[in-house]
Amino acid sequence: MNRLAISAAIALALVTGSLVIGYRRGAADCRAAHQQEALRQIEAGRKLDAARIAVERARYTLSRQLEEKAYADPVSVPQCLGPKRVLRLNSLR
């Protein structure tokens, strides 16, 4: 009976030890997977932010160019638009 109790205690210790080791490895793997997913999302956010900034710069440059073109014509009579402005307005239709 002593041998049976000792072998049962050893088996219980081995099972408990393997469960503890498995639990710790699983928790570490889970944390690593979550960290990897968080890093992937951060990188995707950085790429989207960089694309948004590039589009914003392009839009600002275009609006400045349009504004410069709009005010490039000299105003000869304050009540009337210049011929180039009229042509530009007509081309927008």
C-alpha cells in the first residue's frame, strides 16, 4: 500500500506540475499574441495617419494653387470679373 500511495503521489505531482507548466506557457503565448496584434494595429494606424497627412498636404497645396490662380488676374473694374475668371467659372459648369 505504501508503494501505491507513493506512486499515486508522484503521479499527482507530475500531473500537477505539467498542468502548471502548460498553464504558464499558454498564458505567455496568449500575452505574446495579444502584444503582436496590438503592435500590428499600431503600425496600421501609423500608416493610415501618414496617408491622411499626405492627402491633407496635397489638398492644401491644391487649394493654395487655386487661390493664387484666382487672384492672379488684375481687377480692372471692381464690379466686374476679369475675362480669365469668367472663363474659369464657365469651365466649372
